[in-house]
Amino acid sequence: MNYIKKLRLKERIHVLEDFFYEYIFTKRSIYALGISLVFSFYVIQNSTLQFNISTTLKDGAQASEMRTGLGGVAGQLMIGGGTSDGGSFGEFKSNMHSFALAQRMWQQGWGSKIYGNGDLDEEYFNKIPKRQQTSDRLAAYLMGYDLNKYYSAHDLQSYIKSNYAPDKKTRGSQQIIISTLTSDKEHAIEFMNALIIETDNYGKESLIQKSNEIIASTFKQLATSRNSSMSSALSSTINSEYFKIANLDNDMPYHIDIIDPPHSSEYPVSPNITAIIFSNLITFFFLSILFSFFLKNKEDLW
């Protein structure tokens, strides 16, 4: 009992009641809550809706079949499938973020659709004025260097890298997820489709070109070879490269298979209406309490 008396619970409860009625349960607090709701609705109305665009892919079956057809580890090494980044996934990701792929997308007019008005005339989309931030222009002026006047494939490459990053669903999984946030659902779905197809086509064309170079070089070596064992090995190399070309020179996907095509979320993921209203209610409520406390105690504070 002595311990309970020392706590002075009644006194502490009375202090809390006084604080509640003096600073919390006041007209000012009610007004603050009303203002917070108005402010929240203003923020929501002026926010840009962001939808989640995503697609699910899988490591390509053709790449795996080709490695098997070429013979185990040697076949994997020959087509670049022995990397620790997941074989065809690592190659697909590198191709997607490469400048060569950005150039191909740029020549198809995607730079104009992203940075301009969508005009596919080459003279137009190679001369789209680049919008520079004030801080960048100021830094360029002070330090004496020039900024690019027009958008280029380098800007498209940066756009792809920052907005479209393939990622494995879980470590060791064959499923690949690509997602992005956008306010223009139709444009993002169209671009993601084109990006996936063009990335795969670019990868196949690169491998075909490499195989053709190997075949041409190997034929030269075969023509001058006098060793039967070496001739047999060179012939085997030529056959394996022709086998690769036969698997690549078609309209089927190679590095990836599309499980779920690009699609949009039904509802916007941003802005989060509940979070905006709740956070503004708390902010304005505590500002009201702080203001009331300051007014009642300003003489003691100063």
C-alpha cells in the first residue's frame, strides 16, 4: 500500500485529465482535424495516379535444350550459359540494359514516344530538345561544361535501367519478374512488351552472328589442317555452331518464356489514401496541441 501511495495515482490521473481538456479536447483541435481532412483531399486530388505494370517470365526452354544438345558443361560454356547469375537470365538482363538494345529501341521510335510527341519521323526524334533541371544548368555554367541539347539513346538506356529491372522471384527460381510504376498504363504495357521481345531478338541475333564468325574462322582452319584428330574436332565445332543457328533462327523466344504477359494492377498503388489521411490527421492534431501549449505557457517559455 505504501508503494501505491507513493505513486500518487489520483494526482497523476487528475493531471492527465487537465491536460486532455486543456489541450486536446478543444475547439482548436477539432478545427485542426477538419483542416487536415481538407488538406488531405487536396493532396489526393492533385496527386498523380501510379499503377503497377508487371510481367512474369521464365528462363527459356530453348536455351536449356541447346545446352543439353551441345553436350553438358562444354555446351554451356560455348553459349555463355555457365555464369553464376543464372545462365540465360543473366544474359537477358545484360542485353536489356545494354546500349545496343537502347539504340534498337530508339530507332523504332520509342525515344519519341517517351520524350516527345510520338512522331516516328527520324528527323524529329533525333532532335527532341532535352529538358534540363535548373541545378544542372547552373552547375554546367559555373564549371564550364556543356549539356546535351537533345535526347539520345543514352537517355533511353538510363530510362530502361531505372524503370525496368528483371529480377528473380526467389534465389534459384526460374521465374523472372519485371515491374514498374506508371501513370500511363497503355504506354507502359506496350513498351514492356516491345522491350522483352526486342531484348530476346537482340540476344538471338548476337549469338547467330557469333556462330557465323566461328564457322567462317573454323572453315579456314579446317582447310589448312593436316591432322585428322584436329580436323575431326574442327568439324564437330562447325556442326555444333550450325545446330545453335538452327535453334536460334526462328520466331520462338530463346532466353525467356512469357508466363504472364505485361498487365496493369486494377487499382492505383499510389497515392495511398489511407496513409495520407491518417498521417495528416496525426500531424495537424499534434501541431494543434503544440500551439495550444505554447499560447498557454508562452510567458513561462520566454
